[in-house]
Amino acid sequence: MIYANVEKIIFKNKQNIPWNEVEQYLKKYIGQLFIVKEYGDVIHITGEFPDEFTESQYTKKLRGGLAKAKANSGQVIGEMIENATNRRWTENKDEKHKIEASGGWYRYDIGFTIPVDDAGTIRRNVYRATAVVRIKENKLHLYDIINIKKEASTPL
């Protein structure tokens, strides 16, 4: 897996992530599209993405370092999508997404790194996550980033 490198921590607080600021930051991606190199899939960023990224049930449960990691991963959305792997399809089972995800969902494995200042020495924490992409009328739309897990191995 190729990891996208977050170069600078712009959302620093672990306890109270300013999710409204993260949402505003993510709005810059609306209207953009990214191509998953491995599959040639074209993934569109629509107006629902910033809201879902910051307000999803998954996000609301995040605390501490994982919340900070998710907030800062927004800086490398394009690179994470381009390097996504392990695409898998699931049908839509949720009535509330009956129209928006009429073609089901794709999930991709993605990864990113976050810089950590360890007493003046910069190292990188490594994270794996899942990009959730909804399928509507054969168009792919990034929906959320979930299942963020810090790698237990030695940081980079």
C-alpha cells in the first residue's frame, strides 16, 4: 500500500476537534474528481462529502488521536483515493440511501501518515482506513473515511 503523507498538522487538538473548521476545509474538494490508479475508477467529490466526513456516526464516536488523524487526513484525500486498493462491492441495505446509493457501495483500503514531533525528532504515525464510495447511476461519489486504525508496527 502507498501511504499519503500529511505534511503539517493543521487540526492540533485531540480533545475538541473543530469539526466545523474541518468541514469548511473539505469544501475545497467539491467538484473535483480523482482516479483510483489500480482500477481506473473515477471518484467524484460532491457537496455531501464534507458533511458526512465530519458528522457521520463513525466520526461522532472518534476520540483522541484517531479523531485528530481523521481531521488531518482531509489534507490528502486525493492522494489516498488515487492509491486506494482492495476494492470490494456491497449492496445498499439502508432505506435512507435507496436513491443515493442505488448501485450499492464500494469500499477501498487507503492509508496515510501523520508527522509526530518526538522530543525534536520527527517521525510518522501510520494509519490504515476505509474509503466508502457510493454508486449512483454508474457514478462513484466519495462518502466517508471510516475504520481508521493506527498501525501497531514501528512508525516511519
